Amino acid sequence: VAVCARGVPFVTKLASKGTVIGTLIPGAILVVMGIIFLGEGHHSAAPMTAAHLLPAWTGLAGIVLIVSNFLAYAGMEMNAVHVDELRNPATEFPKATWVAMVLVLAVFILPALAISWVIPAQQIGLTSGVMQAFAAFFTVFGIQFMVPLTAVAICVAMISGVFAWLSGPSKGLLLVGRQYGYLPPYLQKMKTNGVPMHILYLVAAITTLLGIGYAFIPSVSSAYWIFAVVTTQIYLIMYVLMFIAGVNLRRRQPDHPRGYRAPGFMFWSWVGGLSSVLAILIGFVPPSQFGHSSPVVFALINLAGIVLLGILPPLLFYKYRKPSWKLEDADGQPSASATGAVASGANGQAPAPGNGQASAPAAKTPATQAPATKLGTAKIPAAKVPAATAAAHANGPSPEAPHFLEKRRHRNEQWAIGALVVLIAALAVVIFKPGKNTHTAQAKATQLEALFAAHHLPVPVDRHSLIAVLGSNGGSVCSSPAGALNVALKDQQFYNGAAGEGARPIRASARIVEGEELVLQVYCPSKLAAFERYANGNGYYTVVRR
């Protein structure tokens, strides 16, 4: 916030330098190292044949990561809020957009290919893939000391990107709020350089609260993906509305003079709108890396995030908007409410201020004879409104303001605080509970592996599969211990050739029973005694013969 307070020119320079230092240079280094890596005869982790040009179809969970690409390529329209600062917007802005598109494609496609050459697809992390690739390349070329330097450069790019995201949308929100009365005057206050500081404070507070979620979700990759996909879906909703508005304007006002007319506008608007809708729907599917997560819980988390962060706030702003909050007209000139056009004195005679001081209020007249003036949403006699109150109304209620305005302001603040509390509580219930379950599942899996090792028993599956099968409550083993035992014994007999038509019966190891005892001891100890009675009654502690 302190950096953004320096103004748009400073933030623009900082973001440009950060992009070069942390994005363009590391991306170019990654691509060059990838080419040298292949040129020296190293084997590519990704098949480089025409048959593998398109990824194999493994279901929606395998392609859901494409949703994050929409957010990666989004944001060009955000720069439109700075169009007034260009000398010739009609030519310079489209040119800048085309240049940015080429750079973005190069930055995201070429380094991604380089990553696939050195890191197998199944080993690439959701958040650590880039650093994994740098570490692998630097190890191959013997310059491991470059890893922390590269990490610092990438952090610089990310921080500079945050500055741009804070500055641009905040300014756009301010413009819309001032022209249509969506924001209370407190949020419309600006510094002398035009920076909406109170909006920046609000954004910083909300971002900090959401960032605390990383501390409650055990997996950083899971937390990152949840926030990223919710952000993308909210952003794509705006894109859908933007495409609809563009098509509507082109149809209703086809001959309206415009600074730039994009070729194939209608076709590309439909393509963009439908693609955005499809990406929003795909975003509700958990990626394949979330194998142990419930699809229903994942979809509910996304839906809650979209409603609480993307749909509810705009509707609340629209519902509680006020004409008195409209401080500018569409052309940027002060509106009537901002210039104190609320009137006048009694009988239409307005007292004239002098020497910078507002004159005293006019004499009171009976309410039945005084002309009524609309201030806010209530009609009151104009004679009861001091000129100083009308002039200062744009900056919020003054000490001279009517009492009902002060009460309304406090009521709005209470609603806002209440909504924020409800938002935080809902996020805590919806997001943190699944995170706690995942943490519990990981802790119990660690405990079970330690018990298996202490009893000299091999762990039958890898850790990821163990968490996926048993979860945090033992899964089917705890829901039906006897059934799980019978299935395990039968499976072992098939593997040993002791079951099936024509197979000779041999003994199946009783260590399966011992292993299930350990599972019950960790996940559901209350069922251990009943299981022991069942196993004793069937002679499973010695041998099993079919």
C-alpha cells in the first residue's frame, strides 16, 4: 500500500523493472538452458514426438489446470484505466496490447516447454514447478548457487505484479464509485496525486485475511490452488459480462465512433465468452493432484468463494448506493451533490457565501410551505439544510448534518462489519475444516507407517495412496473391519495362487490380521476389541486356510 501510494507513474516503472528482472530474464535463461540441455544429448522428460503433441485425455481432472492459464493471460484490460495518460490512445493502446500478447505467449509457453524437458509431469508441483526446473538445470550445469538468486528475482516479479494489481483495479473501482455512487465518500477519498488510499487499505485488509488461510491449510499447493481457482472464476465472471456488454454495444450502436475497432469483434467475443463459461465450470473439478480430496467439498469451497468474494460484494454496493455518493459525472466533472447543489434557502433565495465562509442558514419557514430538497434518500425542508452542510456533503456528514444521516452512516458501517465477520466465519467453516481433515489424515498416516516399521511389517502402498484410502477416519477399514479383513485375505490368496478354480489351497499369512489391528489402533481404537474377538473366533491369529 505504501508503494502504491506513490502514484501510478512510480508503480508503472516499478512493475516494468520487476517484470524484466523476475520474469523476462529468468524465462529467457530457462529456455536457453533447456535448449542446451537437449543439445548436449540429455533425455527429455516429455516425449518430443508428434504423437504426444496433444496431452493424453485422462478426464476433466487431468485438464483442469488449464483454468489457471486463464488467469495467467488475464489482466490486459486492466491497463485501460491508464488510457487517459497516453498521448494517442487510439493507436498506442492497441499497439501495446498486441506487443503484450506476444510477450505473454512467449513467456508462458517457452519456459513451460523447458520445464517439461527436465521434470517428469507427475513430479511437477503446483507451486514449485518453476523452481524445480531451475534447480534441476543448475545442478546439471554445476551452478547450484544460482538457485537462491533466481528465487529472489522471481519474488521481485511477483511483488511488482501485486503492485500493478493493487493500483489498476483500485483506480477503476474509484472511478466507477464516484460516477455512479456505489462507494461511500470515505472510500472515495484520494491523495493529491489521485491515489485512492482508503480503497487500498480495504483491499490490503481483505487480502491479509485471506492470506492467513495459508496458515490453516497444511498443503501450500492446496491453499494456492484453491485461492487461484476462485480468483480465476471470479475474474472470468467479469469477462463474461464484459463480452456480453461489448456485443450488446456493437449491436445497439454499430455506427458509434470508436477509437479502435477490433477485426472480427463479434466472433472473438463469442469465443471468449463461451471459453470463459467453460473454464468456470471446469474449475469446480479438483485436479488430479488432489487425489485424496472430496470433489463435493472442493466444489463447495469454490462456490462459497465465488459467492462471498465475487457476487455478494457488488450486489451489496449496488443495493446500498446513494445519489449523494455520486461525486462525478460521466465526463469527470463534479456532480450536483458534490458541488452543494442541494439547495438553497427558503423560497428559492440562496444565501451567498463570502470570504470562503458559508453564510448562516436562512430563516425557517413552515414545513408545509418550504420547498423540499432531496438529500440522500429522505426529503427534508430545504430551509433546515445549512449551506455549509450542503457544500461539505461530498466528504461525508459534518457536525452540522441532520441526525438521521449520522445514524444511517453508523448503520451502514455496522452492516459492513457484520458482513465481513460473516465472510470470515464462512471461510473458516468451509475452507479450514477440510484443511484440518487433511492434516489429520497425514498425521495418522505417519503414525501408521511408524507402527508398521516397529512391527517389521511392510507398508502395502505408498503414502499418497494410504491417505487416499484411509483418509482421516480409517475409511472402509473402520466402517467394516470384518469385511475389510475378508477382502484382504482373499486378495492375498489370489496373489499366492491359493484361491480360484483349480488352484491348490495354501496358507495365507496371519500378518494381514496384525496389520489391520494396527490400522484400527490408529484410526478407530474403539473397534479394536470387537475385531480381536472376531479374529479369535475364526482362528485368524494362526493361519488361514481356504
